[in-house]
Amino acid sequence: MSDQPETEPVPEKSDKQQESEKNQQAANPEQPSVTDESIQAELHAYAAALRAEFQMAQEQNTEPDVEKHTRDFFKKNVQDAALQVVWLAHNSDSDSIRLKACTFIIKEAFEAGVKDGDPIKDLMRELTGQTNLS
């Protein structure tokens, strides 16, 4: 067994195809197969297709709801943003950035705790029968 990976055999070109390619190369030895004009034509065709697709999308949805799409985008990426803040809190070279990131994390954690309620205080209220425990 050899160490080289097995590759699929490349189909051989017929004699006519090989001869045709040689004739084209002999007739235009300086002319490459890809030219600036062919690239520009491809670019223009792509741009026209993109404009047509955009116009069709605009016609189907006459009133784009930019705010809704923006909020959906933020909701989809909130986990990445939170991970970035935690990463900054651990790895930033700047002390002020680390402090701000840590402060933000603590603030968010405590606000979530306040909204959810403090289970220890709730348990103490239930056990003591008091309604105002601080």
C-alpha cells in the first residue's frame, strides 16, 4: 500500500479535443482564456441578477418591517454578544474594559434575580409569616 491517497481517474480527452485545444493555443498564444472583459461581463450579469432579485423581493413585500427584522437579528445574536462580554471580562488587555464588562455582567445577574425574586427571602417570608422582610 502506498501513502498517497487514492484519486479518481481523470477522464482522458479525445484526440479531437486535444487537437482543438492545441490549435486554439497556437492561434492565440498571448491571449489568456479569462480576460478582463469576460470577468466584467460575469460581474455585470451577477449584479443584474441581484438587482432583479432585490426588486422582486421589494414587490412581494411592499412595506418592509425594518424594526422587526432588526429586533429578530438581535435576538438571534444575543448569545454571541453575551459570550463576547464574558470573554472581555476575562481576557481584555485593558483594565477598564474588564471592569466595565464585569460590572455589566453583575448588574444583569442581579437585575434578573430581582425580577425573578429572591428564593431565600421568599422562603424566609413563608417560614416566619412576615410580609415585609428585607
